[in-house]
Amino acid sequence: MEKQQMDFCMGCMNPLNKNGQCMNCNFSLDTYKATFRCLPPGTLLTKRYLIGRVIGEGSFGVTYIGRDLLLGIVIAIKEYFPLSYGSRNVRKEEQEIYVYQDNDKKGLEHFYEEAKLLSQFHMLDGIVSVRDFFYANKTAYIVMDYIKGITLKEHVKKNGAVEGKEALTMMKPVIRSLHTIHQAEIIHRDISPDNILLTEQKKLVLVDFGSARAEDNRMTQSMTVTFKRGYTPEEQYLRRGKLGAWSDVYSLCATMYFMLTGIAPNEAIERMLQDTLVPLSKMSFVSLTQKQKNAIMQGVCVKPEERLQSMQELYDALYDEWEEDVPKKQFLQTRQFKTAVFCILILVLCGIGWQINQMASKDSKRASNAAVSIVVNSSSPSAAPIEIQMQSFAGLTKEQAENRFIALEDEHLSIVWKSEYNDRVPKGIVITQNIPENTSYRSGSFHELVLTISKGQKKVVVPSVTDISCQAAVEKLKKSHLSVCITWKNSKKSKNMVLKQSEKAGDKVKEGTKIKLTVSKGSVKKPAPTKKTEDNFDGTIP
């Protein structure tokens, strides 16, 4: 096996210092663990590409961080390795992959098609760029730009839902690029939060085109079924389901739903039977217009014919009003505009006052001066309180809300924080505000902005109920807002005594959680021996 001297950190691919240490990350080869099928760090491919740690692993391939030794840049390398029908002899430290059940090499062909697809669209924003493609080790490799960041799924789970307008701004280039890809009659088929990376510059990049296919007559015939729970449309579950741009619209809108709420949508198959997906229109903390909320919900309609049919339709519904109408409206409501109008009004009044002063007689000088005095007084700050438009705080973290509050510049207003449990909104996210969004008011009209922040799902402490009677245990659990399920078991302990509980005492669980109790039936009594009588006397003397 060809290996390169460890001059670079296998975690971030930056050069090591003289002591062999990385100054950029805390990666350690001693604690690094990867599955056996992965190439070991330090492997050199085609005498050019140095392999580092694994950054992604799926059913059809492994993605590594790497370094192009020729150009001196950090890259990502994706290796074709079908998990279900491929293997590598790791005991002999071989690099070659043995692929069975793929005699016609269709898998490698699809992998090559993925590279070709990505190379066609390298100029698009929000799409990962391909730099090279080559065959080695009886398999194939795609060399791509390395995207430093985390998946959208990881970001939302760590930081909570993304604020509405910020989410739309981040998604805008992705929607545009998907529209261009669809125009080339290509369907992605695998859009989900874990296939979208969020860079350090807050930009979204769509990756993993391994499932992408050309949109032609074959899309209605039997083909490999690819799905992600909650993000795959119902037609993609069917081997002969008709796919099109509307299929990617569903997946992208489901991803946006998760991005805005922190809640993963139910599977499309489940929604066909009973649709319990809560509409965005009922979520006040999602700071979008009603039109934008409706567009996203139409994008996740279960039936394909009821959906928005293209990325162009989705784009128009999300950004038309927001980009054109709203800025004009917002400008008319800005302080600068209102201040300018007020100043013009003062100048007009002063001009009128000056004319009155010139035309008035000496006998009416006192009255004229009073008129001018009124005009001058009306220009004082106290007579013209600042107009403020209330912003939306729903969906923000506490820190984000405080920063937005400072931007209001209302010295008479202070924040009052309240908190409450909420099963749907993640912990630490603002749910409601007492002053509605877009409310125009004068500074001093309000003194408190009450923001209610989510405490997440309400949890209770499981009490200890073992070694007490079943009745006492049930009462104790009900007082803690927990439900009970009882099973009976023969035991030497007293009847109705609780032997075991499913959740440990002291653990925190959601309200209403079912606690399973194992209760004693008591010991099994042996039948009494039969008394001997004259009729059954056997001749034995006791």
C-alpha cells in the first residue's frame, strides 16, 4: 500500500509544525476510529491525492477529506464502495474493492454519471464543484471542493430553527440552481437536511448527486428506489412512480419545513393514510408572510398534482412579494422617510408663518409672533415622538432576540422574559411576543416587550415505586403525570408488591410516558397431600 509521510494533519489537511502537531484542530490518529472498509489516513492515490479522515459514509460510497499535493489545496474525495455488495480485504491492508452482483458495472456507470452531472453545474451557487474523476483500486473516485461546515440537520439540532427571512435568503441560490438543473432534465431525488451543508459564511451547498437521474421515459419504469424518511415524496416510494421537478420540490419544501420549525415532517406514506402535519400558518413563531407559508405547505402536498410543479413556481411564490413589494413598503415605514416628511412639513409651516408675519400689521404683531411661536414649538423633539415598527422575535434564540431588540432603539421599552413548556418548539426559541409584528407605535407608547421562550418538552422525574403495593405505586405515578402498564409475575414476595419498574427512579421523561410495572402474584401454593383412609390403606404404619 502506498502511503505518504505524515506531513499534514489527517483531520484538516493543514501542514503540521516542526513538532508534528496541528495548530488548527485537535485531531488525533490515536483516537481516530472508522469502519473497516475505509481507507486508512495517509493513503496516496495516483501519487497526487492524500487521503485523510472520513467525513461521510453512505450506502454507495465513502467520502474523505484529502489534499491535492500538486495544487496544494484541501479537497474532498468520494470513493465508490457499495456497502451491500462490495468488500475490501482489510487484513491484508489491500486498497482494491471487490464488487459482486454488479457484473455489468452499472454501479460504476452511475457513479461516473454523478461526476459528469456535477461537472456540468460547477458554476452554480449552492452546488458542490467537481475537480477530477479517476479509476483506481478496481473502483472510481470523484475529487470535489472541500466544503468546510456542518450539515443543515446538525445545525438545526444544535442551534434550533432558523429565522424565516434568513432561511429564505440561504435557500435562494439553492432553488435557483435546482431550477437550472431541472431545465437540463436532471432530478436530484435525494434532497434532505443531511445532504445540504452550511458553510462558515452561512451559505448552503447541495451535495450528493449519487441518486440523480435524467428525467426521461425511464422515470416511469422500475428503477432503484431512494428515499429519506420525511423528505421523500410518495411517488418515489413506488417503483413505477412518475418523478419530475415536483418530486424535488417536495423534498426541498420538507427540508425548509424542518429548517423553519426544527420538526421533521412525517413520512409521505403515513400522510397518505392520515395527514397530521401541522401547517406553518398555525405556527406564529415562523416569521414569514402568509403567502410564503402557503407556498411551502403547497410544496409538501402529498399528491403530486396538488403540488407546486417547478422550482420556478416555488421561487416566484417565495420571493416575488418579499423582494419587490415589501422593500417599498418597508421604506415608506422607515424612520428616515418619516423624518424627511416631517422636516418638509416644518419648512412649509415656517414658510406660511413667515408670510403671515410679513403681511400682518403692527397691531397684530403679538398674534403673529404667537403663530410663529407655535410653528417653532412644533418642531421640538418632544412634540414629535419617534415612530417605531415592531419586529418579529418569534423563532429566534434569546441572544438573537436581544440583538434585534437593541436595533429597535426604543429607550422607553424593556424586555420581560417568560418561559413555558412546548412540545413542538425547541428549547430556547422564542414562541410569542405581546406586541404583534409590524405594529407601528410611538416611542413611549409601550414600556414592556414580553417575550415567551420555549422550555422544550415538559419532563418529570420518575419516582421510585418498587417494593410498595401496586395501588400505592399507581397513585404515585399518576401524581407525577405518568401512565401505567401492569404485568403480573409469580414471586416469593407478597402479592401486589411491585417487583420492577421500566424506567429508573430519578430519570427525567416526558409527561404521559407509560411506566411498565412488574407486580407480584405471590408464590404458587402446592396442593395439599391426600389424607389416607381405610379404603386406601397400603399397609404402611406411620
